[in-house]
Amino acid sequence: MNTAEFRLRGEHVALCDLLKLAGVTDSGGQAKLMIANGEVTVDGQLELRKTAKIRAGQVVRCAGWEIHVSPASDLQ
């Protein structure tokens, strides 16, 4: 399983956007299709909401990827 860390720029990111930004999918449309097909879990639970708000501390799994979401660094 591939592991990636995604740093938030704000308070949350939409699940479909996260999959695209993290490089799991090539497009938002592809991400939405994977979510609708039940291929994505958030913190071990199936997530079918395409725009679910993903926050720091959550773990998203999809297509052989595990994405750890962390807060943006305060030192930027």
C-alpha cells in the first residue's frame, strides 16, 4: 500500500478534491466515481459523500493508497 501525507491549507478539504490533489486520481470526476462506487474509506468507514469534509487527523484509503491528513505547518 502506498502511503502519502496531505497537509491541509484550511480547516478541511472535500474528499473528491483530496483524492485528486494527493494524486490518487487524475481528475475530480474520476474521484467522484470511485467514491460513488464504494471504493473509499475514511477512518476505516465506507464514505459515499463526494464532498465529505476531511479534516486533520483523518486517514483516507482508496485504490491502494493510504492518505494521512495533517494540519498545515504554522512555520510557512
